[in-house]
Amino acid sequence: MSDKPVPAWRRLEAGVLIPLAGVLRRLPPGTRAALGERLGLLGHALDRRHRELARENVRRGLAVDGARAAEIVRGVFRHFGRVAAEVLALPAYARPGAERLFDVEGLEHLETAWSRGRGVLVFSAHYGNWELVAFRQGLAGFPMDFIARPLDNPWLERAFARWREVSGNRVLGKHGALRKALRTLRSGRGLAILVDQNQRVEPRVFVEFLGRPAATSPVLGELAVRLDVPVVPVTGRPLPGGRYRVVYERPLVPPPGDPREASRALTVMATRRIEAWIRERPELWLWLHDRWKTRPREGEEVLR
């Protein structure tokens, strides 16, 4: 817990959500998913600020408006309601038989990368249900570490860390993140990285993303090039009945030559993969986040 005072309502929030998590774990997967979707639609009706932000992001990012934009935004709330319910129930996905909820394609790409024994960068985005993908991957014998911003609620943060680590994955703190990432990869473990959120502070690079410059972390590219570590993209797209289709793709391969340019090229490649996923199923991406909030300074380079 940080030294900053925690609002009293955060304790109440944890007091509601942690018992709710216990209830959700007892539900069948299809019921849990359906309940989450309904709660997401309730959020769509009540949360005007995020509804309008998402609609503006969709309008500018996909060049759609009117009924189509409204349909996508409604789908976003529905989907992330389901994601929230499933993440609260995370330990339930460690039960015997839970593996049948996941249709996995391309696992050979992960297995081949893992067999090198030099660690693996597993790359995804706030798309589909990235938490379930990571959880099941750890249980399948390919454990990963996460470097993630902690939740604002310290009680939920501690509970969430415990739930994540049921699978053999580990949550690393932000302090000394690069040093920890290097240790993880050199030990032969996987490191999970999401690079689709606004990078407010340095280091960062600006990459054109859905038509606008987006402040992006360069860590994925820098680690991959510096350590010669494979980068395996993965997504988990929802299916009916609480099931998921998990797809591991061919590793991203940076071009040979200058390490700095190779790192930047890989960052662009990762961004293009996210764009392709979003265009395929736009309702599965977190349009509720202000991805383009940080703007480049005058004359600052934007990678394309």
C-alpha cells in the first residue's frame, strides 16, 4: 500500500467485490459470462462519460459513426462486463475440466519459442480476455510474469495478485521493472507485456495507431532485440457459453541491422497486429481508455 491515503469507499468497494467474486466462481461458466454481459450493458446505460469517450474513439479510429459506432460501443460495454465477471472468478478456471472451455490454436508457436530456453515475450493487448489467456497458459506449463500498474484499491490489488498466481504466474511490482524483466527472461520464464495503453512518461515512442499518434512503451522491442528473445502474439476471443478461442500467432521477427532501428520496427509491428485484431472484432478492444491522450511535441517523430 502506498503512503497516499486511501479513500474510505475503496474498502467498501473491496467489501462488495471480493464476496461477489466468491459467488461468481460458483456459477457455471455460461451463466457467469451472461451475467457479466448484462452488468456491462447496465454500465453502458449509466456511464455516460465513458460511453461518449468510447464513441468518439471509435468514430475517429474506425471512421464509422451513427448506428454502427453506437453498436460497437454497446458491444464494448457488454464484452468488458463479461471480462470483469470472469476475472473476479479467476481461480475457478483452475478447476479440473476448465481446459475444455478453451479452443487453443497455434500452441506450437509458443512451444517452439519456449524450447529455446531464453525466455519468451508473450505479447497481447487489452483485447478479448487477456487475463484468462495468461491464467490458462500458466496452468499449461508456460508460466509468465507480469509487470503491471497496481490497482487503485490496495485490498483488491492483493486479492487479484493471489488469484493470478494460482496458475503459477507471478506479479512483479513496478519498482525496478526493467531489472525484474531481465531477470525473468534470463531465467527462461515468459514475460507478459501489453503495449496498447497511453504511455504518459518516458521512455516512450510515438507510433501511428488507428490514424493518430499514440504514446507507446518501447520496452517490448528493446527487450526482444537486446536479449534476442522471441515475441509471440496471442489473443483470447470470446465464444458462446463462457468459452474462448485462444490463438498464438507466429513470432514477430525484427529486421536485422541497427538494434535501435530493429527495436523501433518491432514496436511498429506489434502496433499493426493490434490494429488488425481491432478491425476484425472492434467490440473486443478497450475503447473506454483515452489511448491518444498524450500528444507528441512539435517536430517529434511519429513511427509509421
